Amino acid sequence: MDTTIKAALIGAAVLMYLDLKAEIRSEIRNLGDKIDRVETKVDEVRGYLKFGAGAAAVPDIELPVFDAEKSPSTK
């Protein structure tokens, strides 16, 4: 194989490698941004629950205790 062909193939391989490397770095950056957004939402929900804002919006409902002896579905 001619050395100029080898050099051209090596050059093409290097360019493909650099392009792929840049694409992978971009995807990793995008993934990092998405993780940051999820962490922000988790912090928002944690703060919302910590200060009881959700408790004021939803009234307390007393649920009946299940009694197997009185339930018609267990007979």
C-alpha cells in the first residue's frame, strides 16, 4: 500500500476520532445539565414538603381501618 494512501487513511481515522470525541463530550455535558435540572426539582419538592405547603392544600382525611371480620369481601 502506498504511503500517501496510508497517510490519508490515518488522517481520516484521526478526524473521525476527534469528531466522535467531541460528540461524546457534548452528550456528557447535556447529561450533566439534565442531572442538574433533576437535582433542582428534587430540592424544590424537598423544600415544599419540608415547610408543609402541601399539607395546607390537602385536607386530612381519616381512612377507615380495614377489619377482615366485618368485610363482606373476605367471607
